[in-house]
Amino acid sequence: MSARPHVVIVGAGFAGLDAARALRRADVDITVVDRYNHHVFQPLLYQVATAGLSPGDIASPIRWILRRQPNVRVLLATATEVDAAGKAVVFEDGTRLAFDYLILAPGAAHSYFGRDEWAAHAPGLKTLDDALELRRQLLLAFEEAERHPERRRHLLTFVLIGGGPTGVELAGALAEIARHTLREEFKAIAPESARIILMEAGPSILPTFPESLRASARRALRKLGVEVWEQAKVTAIERDAVTVGETRTAAHTIVWAAGVAGAPLGASLEVALDRSGRVVVEEDLSVPGHPAIFVAGDLAGFTHQGGEQLPGVAQVAKQQGVHAARNIMRRLAQQETMPFRYRDRGQMAAVGRAHALADFGWSRFSGFVGWMLWLFVHILLLVGFRNRLSVLLEWAVSYTTYQRSVRLITGRSGG
């Protein structure tokens, strides 16, 4: 190890990677720590879960991404604690990694709003492992219905809880699979008869979008046959059923897309957390009382200029990662740190084939034009030319043939 300041970055998601890149010319040594060896483009995880893309299309090895940055090393390890006073990160095997500056960007965990027992019956979608397991469950439901057509109504009922972008995109993609991709491949069942229910506890799906785009999303989902339940607060989840108020709906597959919480690592700092378990940070993204520790991404509880919490989306994480890195450089230069100011570049969501929403503030698009913009932005943001080309080709084939080329059932046997 050199005598240069040591910056440790925990997490190689959007915030962590952009922080490391922002420090590429800094006179520091950087250690990037992640429990996985790959970076995942999370906005497209649902495409893996619905057999539209393969895992390798949206993920790249962290070492490969940072291979040309000589001041970075990468460690495959799980951080379980931050010793803020001792300025060290503690790993699950008890070993410690000392730091001069720390950027915490471990991402988020699923939040079941105090009902953690629901997790066993309603898995979420945060990692590639989650996506592959969900793909297995979705495809197995159709296979089991073919074997047991007398149970097809139950087996082909899918409930998606949460009407944000993830829930909406999953619902649209699953409807496409049932209505188009599998339509002529089964003999004992009609896949297009699958019942897909999207439940949202609030008054509207996609609450951060303007009403005109929300209405467009509802129309597109209903055209695909998706039942959109708004103001439908889930009160119970069992192995094969969801209860909303007094209404119990039997469902073979239940997916949670309703809430996120800060990663548990934040609690080890022993500072204030918000109700979602995120670290309440200072204006410059540092931890109160610990000016050498910064938090970025989903773990940062930051109230922006409008007095509202920033959403846990990629553009927030990327901007915060860069800002935290630049504030470290300011501290090294013995300059005052700068408060973080979020620049909202818009939001997007896909709603099935050839239909997406795009809200840039200054202009709004939906339908085919929105979908073309969605395609362009997501391909542009993917890491690596190979992934961009592969995803572009996969989407082109899917659009022209209605097929999804990665309909592989992996993992445990269907029984």
C-alpha cells in the first residue's frame, strides 16, 4: 500500500462506479468492495425476469469495467459493519479494511413495511439471482398449468404488488409473454387466459409521473389485459393468496415491487436513520459527525430543494456518487465541501411492447415515440459496447417476432 490517502467505496452500483470513475485522476488509492463480482444495470432486471434478455446482457464484471483505472483495486467481499470511530470497514469474516475516506453506496433492500414474513411468499427484484428465480417461477407456472389444466385458473394468476415503474414494467412484459410469446405453444391451456393483477396501495400507479402519462399507462396495461387495482392496500399475503381489505385473491405467483429500505449496513454507523432505514446525511452527503464518510445512492436519506426525499433511481445515485467523490477531492485540497444539488433529467417507464412513457419536464411523450426514446436512453446507459449491441439486437428480434429468446427454466426442478 502506498502512502496516498485511501478511499474505500462500498458498493459497485451506479453510485459506487461513478464515484470511482470521478476519482480516476485523484492522487488517492481506491478500493471498491462489493459482494458480487458484477455491476448490474438494474432498470433492465425485469427484462431478465421476463425472459427478454440474458443476465450477461445487463451485467459486466466490476474488474473489467475499472480495468483501465490504475488507482483502483476491487475486492469481492461482504461488508457487515462500519467502525466509524476506528475508520475501518468490517467484513463478514471479521477482517477489517482501514480507510481515510469512505463512500457508502451498498444500495437498498426490500421493505415489507414491518411484515417481513411476507418475503417468503412475495419475492422482490433487486439482483440477478432474484431475476433468474422469478423467471423460473413465471415460466414454471405455464408448464404446470399444461400438466394440470384443471388448476390452470389458479396457476395462471399473477399478482404484482406495487404500481411504480418496476411493477408496471413487469406487468406489461408478463402480459406480452402470455398474450403473444406463448400463445400457440401449449395444447391443454390458453396462455392468453392468464390473469395478471397490478395492485397499488396509493390512489394511482406511477405516482411520480404527470396524470396524462399515468392515464396512458393505464390504457396500455388494460389493452394488454392487465387488471389495474388502485387504492388497493395489501393487508395479508399467504403462500397462494393476497388479501386487500376483505377481498382475498388466490394467486400462484406473487411478486413484491412496493417498497425499498436502506441496506442494513447503514445502521452500523449509529447515526439517525429515516423511516426507510436510510442514513440521514448532511447537505454535502457526509454523515453527521463523520466528515470523512459519505453516503450515496439508495442508502442516502437526502431531502432536496423541494423538501421531498429523492427517489431511489439510477440518475440520483450516479449524481450523488460523483458529488461525494468531488467533495473528497475538496477535502484533500483543504477546501470547503459543496452541498449536493440534484438535477432532474426526467423519468421513463416501459409499458409493454412499443409503448413507453417519458417525462423530461419540458416535454412529455408516450406510446411509440416514448418507447423509442426509452430504447435509446437505456442502450446509451448500458456499460460496454458488447452489451449495447446485444440488447439492441435482442429487442429488434423481439419486436419483429414477438419472441423472447431466453425462456430457459433453470435452478430447481419443477417437480
